[in-house]
Amino acid sequence: MDTCYIETPLGHAKIVGDTNGISSVSILDTNVELSTVIPESLLDCTTQLKAYFNNQLKSFDLNLNPEGTVFQKKVWNLLQQIPYGKTISYLDLSKQLGDVKAIRAVASANGKNPLWIIVPCHRVIGSDGSLTGYAGGLHRKQWLLNHESEYKQQTLF
């Protein structure tokens, strides 16, 4: 597996994959030495992530190869169908799977998503509109939702 580290507005990201696809993208809570050379197998991913953060990309077109159970992969596939700038509740996601009682399993699969941003688990919120659970931290989830919002928050200073 190839690995590289890139800088994002939310911290350093670790990207892992090979010619079979990207297996994980994660945000780190510590700084690491950034990659000076990006492996060929990760080049499209790093390019698309940079374009996403520069407001030049709303949908990723990458070969993905995450490890997970059949159920987790089913949830992750549904997550990829959530449009840029939109959100969905865990309950609505479980309804799409055909089982409203699966809400906890859906939340668990969402939390185990190994493909930060590319599989947009940050677009899943509580039924009451609250920001609930996010492996990268709620501050990052809020940042990503603001980043994707058509109504950008302006700062005064």
C-alpha cells in the first residue's frame, strides 16, 4: 500500500491506497511530515481533495477500495449519493436501507467510514438538525458543512 500526507485547511490528512483504489483518507490530530513526492496511485486523490478545498470540485471521481463489512459498504455507498451541500439524518439513511430500526447500525457504519470527505459522512446529522458524532471532531464537521453551503458564513475580521 502507498501512503502520503497532505495539508488541508482542517489539518494533515493521511491517504492510503494502491492501484486497486483508495482504501483510506483520514484527518490527523497531530502534524506529521508532509509528503514531498506523491505516489502515482494517490495522485488523483490528492489532486481532487485540493480541488474540493479550493471550491473547484463538488463530486469525487476515484476508484475506492475500502475495507468493511457488506453492511458498512452498503451504508458508505448511500453516503456517496448525498448531494454536495445537502444533509440527511441518520433516520432517513436507515429508511433508505429499508429498516428504520437499523439507525444505530447505520450510525456505527457511518462512524467507521475510512474515506474522510470522499464518502461524505459529514453530511449526516441528527433528526433534529443537530451535529452528532463525527470521528474527525464536530468542529471539522461544522467547517465542512459551512464549506459546502451555498450561503457562506462571512467573518467580520
